[in-house]
Amino acid sequence: MPNGYSKVTWIEHAEYDESVIHHLYRTLINSGMGFGAQRWIATLQRQCECLAILMSSAVPARNHNAITASGRRSMLKLAQRMTNSFCAGVCVSTANKWNKLCIGNADEDIQIMTRKSVDDPGEPPGIVLSAATSVWLPVSPQRLFDFLHDEHLRSEWDILSNGGPMQEMAHIAKGQDHGNCVSLLRASNSMLILQETCIDETGSLAVYAPVDIPAMHVVMNGGDSTYVALLPSGFAIVPDGSRGPTSNGYPNPRVSGSLLTVAFQILVNSLPTAKLTVESVDTVNHLISCTVLKIKNALNCES
């Protein structure tokens, strides 16, 4: 366009078999918000904002000036790898090397997968267990996101918080919305946690992972982040689609809310050749169930 901006028109044609879509997500997919053009345009816009900030020499007001430009780039690169790993950890596809488990004593609504981590400098070696579940909550996506990415409220759901609020040690803005950022948090037990949050009109992500303190000092000084080992956990939030019309064109009478996916990745054994134990599955099953319950209680949602 003459003003130097770009005008993008995105057209998306999609066809799907509703019988294979989980009942929680059918309204969202039917509304077009799941995989429609609106979602991809919002994602593209958010990414462009991030690139504009990265290319700018000006430092946003909330950013910590102690981090150099090269340090910001290294932290953002590490955060991007963390979020990509999180997304791969909740998806079953031919591109991912997960084995889905069917275990009798696990909650049927919790998907449990396992894989071996070998010769990957970006994550600890051993047996990795991933557990994920999705629930409907009668709160808006914005309220849910604000709760989950607020470091002062983290003790209400996160066992890593050690029962107290977390302190933000570093902050890198990634867009106009204050929710689009990378943060370095410190728990009361001095544990460091890297967190990336992303939000647009179609949904949001809050992804985090404990990080090694000496390694993060190297990254914040512009060092190589490739060898920082990460096992991310986090949340994905989307609107439930109930604000739009139903397939017959009439307004949807259902109370609007959010679909929350909770996912954890944990190292259950540092030996890649080790056998998975029932106790490990029970631990991650309990962790994810308790986290969901804590979130419901904090937001006054019925169980």
C-alpha cells in the first residue's frame, strides 16, 4: 500500500469430519474460529508486531534495559524453541515421535504420551512423559489468560511457585498487547522459570519451563541458547465458539466460556533405556488433575 503497510486478504476453505472432533470443540470448529482465515490473520498480525519490535532500536517502556539487544534476541530464540516444543508435546501427528499410552488407571480425559530423549542438546536425556487434557470453563478467554500469566497469582495453581508469588526478573515485549511477551520469573526458592505468553482475538498461549541459572546468564548476555535444556509445560486457551450462531443460523443460547488445554512434560527417568513405571503415570495424572481443580477453585468455577 502507498503508506508502506501491507493489506492481506486471506481466504480459507476447509472440510472436516465432525464425528472425529471432540464434542468440546465442535462449536468452535463449526464457527470457523478453529482453522479459519480469522485465526491465521490474527497470528500473522501478532508475528509482524513481534518482528517490528525486534528490528526496532527503541526499547519498549516495560522492557528491562539491563538486557542487551543480543541478549533479547537470544532469549526470544530460546522462548520460541520452548513454545514449539510445548505445541509438539500436546499433538499426536506423524511429525512427532510420541507413543500414545492407554493405561487403565489413568483418567480417560487425560491424554498421556511418552518418548525417549536421546542426543538432543536442547532437552534433558531420558524418558519424557507428556500429559494433556482439555476442559470447558465458564469464564472469558481474556479473564482466564490474565489469571494464568500473572506472576503474582501463580501460587494459586503452580506447584513450582513454592507457595508464594513469583518475581519478574526480565521482561521482553513482543507486541502492542502487554500479554505478548517473554518473561524470566524467579520463585521464592530461587528457581528460574522462562515464560512466553501470546494472545490475539482467536486464542492465547502461556508456556513455561524451569531453566538453569548459569545457562540463563549466558543467554541474557547474548550467548548461544541451543544448549539450554528445556521441558516446557503450559496452557492453550480458545473461546468455546458459543458467541457465534449455531449451524442452523440461530443465536447460540449456551453461556460463553473458554476451552482450556493444560499440558505437562516431565522427565520421569534420566536413562533413555529405562522402563516406564505405573508410579510415573500416576504422578503426572495427579499433577494435571490437581492443577485443573486449583484453577477452577481460584476462578470460582464449579467442578
